[in-house]
Amino acid sequence: MVAASPIRSLTKRALVVNCYFDDSHRPVRRPHKVPSAMGPVFLAGAFSPLCEVRLYNEVASGPLDDPALLGWPDMLVLTGLTNAFDRMLHLTAYARVRNPRVIVAAGGPAVRALPVLSRTFFDYACEGDIEELREVVADALGAAFAAEEMTPRYDLAYWIGSIGHAEASRSCNFRCDFCSMTAEDRQYRSYPVDALRRQIVAMGRKKRLFLVDNNFYGSDRAHFHARVELIEQMRAAGYFGDWGALVTTDFFYQNDNVERVARAGCKLLFSGVESFDVAWLRDVNKLQNVRSSPVEQIGRCLDAGVLFGYGLILDVTTRTIADLRQELEYVLDTPRIPLPAFLTLPIPLLGTPFFRECAAAGAFLPDTKLRDMDGTTLVLRPRDPMPEVVGFVRDLLTLRGYRRRALGHFARFARRYHSVLTAFQLKAAFASVALLCAYESTTMGPWNRLVSRSRRRTHVTTTEPLDRTYTPAFRLSAGYERYFMPTMVTDAMGRLTADVAEAAAPARRVRAAATSPVPVGS
Ligand code: SF4
């Protein structure tokens, strides 16, 4: 039980939750999944010291169904990826039943894409940047309970461990058709360098630092060099050891960029390769990726002593299985580059140009559920016959048929780069192989692996059974039935439902933060 505070009338309680549906469609925990969810850490900074704040991350801790914790807060703040929208509804119902006066604020890409629908469930459907939460807190609880400056609450993030996470910029200066950044159409903005410094100081000394920006490189070269210089200085001062970041492909156009970050202690760069097929990249407006050979770029990065990470999108809607297998085999035969860290089906995220195209073309499967937009479930009509595609997806999720080749690839990769990569980097490269071949064992504990295995999936949204979490974990009063029904993207004929029709409207520019994009106080 959660103990009652003797000074409750003078304080307010806030619970910030990262909502999540697991890829296995089971109620499991993935404490080792990286990168870690950082939304709750930044959002918690919106509350003043007059508030008692708790965080809960469903990725690391599993579905939140503790009645005591759900009844504890005066304010519940929910965030999560697009497909977690229904989990936000579940938690809203639980919290309201346990505490009828609770105030619920929700944000994230699904809420921004579905503001009208969201307003029917949440007291505050936040369409802006994280700073909007300060205004919400002031409005809902009183100005005294809103922080003057937002300081990330790393101290509450029990799931982060020895890797510090920080953010030097927001959004992206590119507009790939399938990306939620494109749906939101926000301008790329860099934080002042001093704000990054304050974040790093606030997180305390860590073994490693990961910059979670969508694009650490960005469009302002002077600012990029200034933030690398700061990171170099803070590393020298002992705040962290190795560091890594996400960059867009244009980072590699400039020959000395990789060497510059390598000198500053960077050991890992992650970049969205998505595919080696130039026609596909052009088709999805990822034109920054077609200017030069990705294998050459990746090889130069590794030669400089920086490990390269990436994922591949298996677009079964426009490409044949034979074509996709050929691409995968090309990677398995190329030890100049590492294996991808993940393989995913295309996800038509709400509000993206890709979503609108799919809706206009009638490409969605009947009875598509928003929850199934997870990259492991087919939500679009494939090009090849469905049974073959399902078999392909099932195999690829554990690399069945390619595991021996994957291990051979790693052996050749390690031989080639052992003199320039550290033991830790080689271990991280092997982690990609482990994630591809044995995702379950790599990201969860033994009990959860058993739970996860006990369920047979169809990998097709029309027939995929609902997760167990759609059944309420405890008795709820009448009126909450809709909160436990899946949000449908299409009806039985494959037509968009009224619930998500607003996400098919042309892109709206997301409301800019009322304050400067500085997420930390001094
Ligand atoms: S470069 Fe990456 S972050 Fe930027 S729009 Fe494309 S997919 Fe999104």
C-alpha cells in the first residue's frame, strides 16, 4: 500500500507513466531494452518542489495495474509511442475509478495526431512540446505547483542504469514520408549549449552518455561543433566515458565529421539507413540517403573507430519477399558493415504522408487496430500472397534460416575491425546479432521469456488477438467499456474509421512551446 502523506493538503502528487504495448503482445517487462524511454524524465520536470512526483515505465516494469499506485496521484501524466494510445485509455480508466478527482493529461504522437478523439478521454490532450505541461500543471493544480524551469528528473528514472541520456536538439530538419517528425512538421531547434551542459550535470556522473536527439547533427554547423566541443570538455572532466548519438545521413557527407566526433570520445553513431534500395528510398522521400554509397559511409565510420548502428524496414507492401531476402543476404555477405540492430515492417504512423497515401490507396487491412502499429504486425496489404508474407515475417523476427550466416558475418566483421574497435564496441556489435536472432532472451528475464513464448501470434492485425491488458485488471464501474475497446484504424471493409479520420487531414504545424526550448534549470 502507498502510505498517506500527513501534509497532503499542502502538496500534490503526480504520477508520470510511459505507456507501452510489448511486441510479443504479452504483459512482459523488458528491463534491458535500449534506448531508454526519456519522456517521463523530462515531463516530471514540469512540477515544482511542492509536488511529490513518481515515474513508471511500462517497458522496464511491465503493465501498470497496481490499484494503490493508480489511486495515488492527484494528477496522472501519460506519454508513449503512437501504438500505446489504448494503454493511455486503460490507465485513465483505472486512475479515475480509484480516484474520481484525478486530473489526466496525455501527450505524445498519437494524442497530437488525434486531438479531437483524445479530448473525449483526457482532461488535457497536449498537442505542444513538453513545456506545455507546465501550463497544464499551473491551470489544473495552481501556479505554485508548476516548475519555474524544467529540470529533467533523472533521480526518479529507476530504469536508466549507468547510461546517461541527454538531448541537444529537438525534431528533425528532414521530412521522410513515414516519420512522425514529418507528421508533426515541427522546426528543428537546438538547445543552447549551456542547457546541454546543465542536463549532463543534472544526471550526475555516468559510465556512458547517449544523446537521444532525432538528429544530433542538425542544420546548424556552428552549433553542432559547439556541442561536440562541450561534450569533449565534459568527458575530459569525468562526467561520462564513451558517448553516442543519432545522426542523419548528411552527417557523413562532410569527410571530417566522423573524425571530429571520434576525437571527442564518440564510440557509437546510429543512423536511419532503412534500406539499401535507392528506388525505395526515393519513394519515401529519404533523399538524403541516396547521395552516396551507404556501405562506404558506414565503413569510414568504423575505420575511424566509431561503431555504426542502424535498422532496416522490410516493406512487404511495395517489394517482393524475394527482393527483401536479396537485400538481407547482401548485408549478410558484406562484413564491411555491421548487421542491423532491428528489422521492422513499415508502420503508417498517424498523420504522416505515408498514412495518408495508404488511406487514399485503400492499402490498410480490414479491422486494423492502432495498437498493432508496432512493426511486427501486418497492417497493410502485402505485395505477395498473405500466407507467404506471414511466414517471412515470422522467420525474420528471429532470423530463422539465417542465424548461422549471421554468426559467420559477425566473425568476419570482428576480424576486420578488431584493431580499431574496443572490446565494448565489438560486444555492442554482437548485441545486434543477438537482438536479431534472439530478441526475447536479449531483452527480458527468464520468466518473461516463458510468458512470451506461451502465445501464438498471427502477425496480421485482422486476426491478431487482443493483448490480455484489454481485460481490466480489477473491477471498474460502468461507463468505462470504451476505454478497454481497441481504437480501430479501419472498419471491416478496410475504410478509415471516424476515430482516426482527423489523422488523414493535411499536416498541421505543431504548436511551438510557449517558452524557449530549454528543458533544464540551473
Ligand atoms: S531523417 Fe530520421 S528523424 Fe528525420 S524525418 Fe527522416 S526518419 Fe524522421
